[in-house]
Amino acid sequence: MAQRSAASMKLGLVYVFTGDGKGKTSAALGVAVRAALSGMKVGWVSWYKEKRWPISEMKLKLKNLKMYFMGEGFYKLPTDHASLDQHKMAATAALKQAEKLIGKVDVLILDEVNNVVADKLIDLNHLISLIAKRGKTHLILTGRGAAGTVLAGADLVTEMKKIKHPFDKGLKAVRGLDY
């Protein structure tokens, strides 16, 4: 039996962008664009963002970037319109979509997945299992409240720390800057 080279056996890296500050999804978006422009196949699964939202990144058209906006909105925020069951069904569907993309893309962004686990919409063990199955696929996990086991197993962890935010003064998100 032919021996595989060390490079072919390497696992994809796991990046985690977490914390209470702004910039987690923006950082992942930057990596996604960079990877796609480098010729890598990129998949993006958003857990909370809905197809009907006017999010600027939905207009991004790169031949090797495929984005899936599978959410029912942000859970337990004032704008929440979905039931717990609807949120859980959407989260499970997003997890299944991510599982389908493993091995088919070079980079897979799991947008807001840390929040989904913290909100108990999917079980942490399902996320750990997905990470374990990544093979050569690089994973980027975003969202507040990343679990300690996810942080411990990650190759890169960046915590966005809020110093101040326009929202604190009652200002709304700005199209183009925030969404």
C-alpha cells in the first residue's frame, strides 16, 4: 500500500472569531473573499441570518463561493419572530447543510454557530462531531460565547472585545458597515 504524504493527511485548520465586539462575521467574510480569490472553494452557512434580510454580502458573486442563509432571525432578540421549534429546525437544517459541504469545499464558514450552541438550538456534541469530520476542509466558526472545548481544539482564536459601540447610544446598524 502506498504511503500518503504528510501534507495529504493534514487536517484543515479551525479558526474561531468570538467575543462581544463587532467584527466576527466581517472577519470571516474577509477570509472567505481572500480564499475564493486565491482559487479555493468556499462554503458559507449562516445560522441566524435569513434569506429575506437585505444583507450586503448576499450580493457577493464569486464563482467559487456559495452562501446559504438558513436562519429564522436572531433568537431571543426584540426582532425575534420565530418559535423555539422553528429556530431549532432551522439550526438543524443549517448543520446538515454544513455536513454536506465538508470535503467539497476548501474553506467552510459557520456563521453564528457559536451563538446557536450557546442558545442550545443545536447540541455542542453535534458541532464537535462536525469539526472532527472536517478532513482537509478549513473551518471558520463565528459567534459569541464559543464553548471552551471548541476554543481548546481550535488552531486560531480571536476574541472581539467591545470597547464601545454605536448601538450603546441607540444608533441602528448602518448598511454597508454593519450588514
